Amino acid sequence: MEPRLTIIPAAGMGTRMCDMTGGGPKELLPVANEPAIAHALRESALAGIFDAAVILRPGKEQVRRTILAWRGSCPAEAPEKKLRLHFFLQQTQLGECDAIALARELAGNSPVAVIYPDNISRPPGALRDLGRVFRRRPCDLVALMRVTKENNTALSCSGRVDLAKAQEAPDGHRRIKNFLPKAPGPFRLSRPEELRTCGIYIALPHYFDFIERTRMRLKPGQELTDGKVRRTMLRAGAPLYGWPLAGEVHDVGIPEGYARALRLI
């Protein structure tokens, strides 16, 4: 059992980056001479997952055009040339998991990979590495990155998790006890070398069922976020695990993270 589809939620408003984008899509900001979203698509191809579902909203047609042009310009031997692209429209912005749910039928009964396009891993291949771990032990698996004094101010205060002790999970996995709500400002370290989630994960097929269970709990208009869905899973006793990546994942969805990525990539 392995993922056959990568879902890339790209329907957000990008308000934190408006000063840099002029109101345009943050997914198209250049990083290493390519639009930011191209790095997410390449992660999928490097992992051997050649179906990619990109979730957009009305008004972001430029993202679709840019993606198609980018794939067309890739060398014939490049793995990303093999990508089969599927586009969905989220008509109302009700959270990332509301967007992810649009690809349920395409996913079928297989696990899915998810990459947020404002998270760029260096070195490339974070999803490939996560996939290798998943194949050894299929589970709901979230990539973790190390937060240090050197990079914490370039990360948004999101992705914070409570982890069980390392010896409580097998083979280097870290069991996740809780996903904490997002907070304003940069990531504030609570301990040296803290681990946080970084917008890359592999979910078992039941993830879509938990999305709908969480949706039923919400009031009209409330956002269906991945944190809410994961807390529903934990309450139901569904185990969630993290896997620490060797490299860094840049948060290009905030100005400080984008500036750091431009310096280091």
C-alpha cells in the first residue's frame, strides 16, 4: 500500500504575502528561478507519485496556466515531465481540509500524500524519504523538521505538536499526542531543537472519513483545518506518527521565510 496521488492545496488568499505579491498568488513567487509551487510538484515526481491534484479557487487561473507551462518546459528526461495534473476549484475558502476533500474520488481507496506549496524542502526529496518510511510501516505519517535559533524567526507559529518520548514508537517514528492551534507571529521555541510539522504528510484512506466527521462538528462558515481533523483522529484513537527529516523545510508563506529561502536555495 503506497500513495498514488499527491494533493497540493493552493486555494488560500495569501494575505500575509500581499506586500510581496501585490495581491497575486503566492504560489507563483520565484524560488531558485521557478514558481514556488513547482517545488511541491517536483517533490511528488521525485517520490514516484505522478498524479497530482492541485486545489485552486476562482481567480487563481494564472496558477494553472503557470503550472502547465512549467511542466511543458521541463526536459524530456525529467521525472516531473511524467506528472498527470488534475485541477479542482474550491468555490468557498473553508479551510485546507475542505479543499483536500475535493480530491477524494480521485484518491480512491489508496493513501494520499499532501504537500502545501509554501513549504519547500532542502535538500529536495522530503516526500520521497517520507514515502520510504511509510512503505516500511504504513501509518498516518507527518514530516517533522527541526526548529533552531537560526531558523525559528523564519517560520510561522504553526505546526507545533506534543510528542511522546522517542522510545514509545518503533524504528525512529515519533508518536504525536496532540496538534496545537496556530498562533500569531514567528515560531517560539519551547525547547532547543524542537520538532514541528512542516506541511508534508502521507495519510491513510480513512483521512477523508475523519475530514467529514470533523466537518459535522463545525458551525456554518468555520474553517475545516488539518489541525482540527487530526485532533478528531486522536480523540477517536487513530494513531498519528511523525518522522524527523534530515534537512530543512522553508516556510515561504511568510516574508521572513521567503527571504531565508532566497538566501539559502
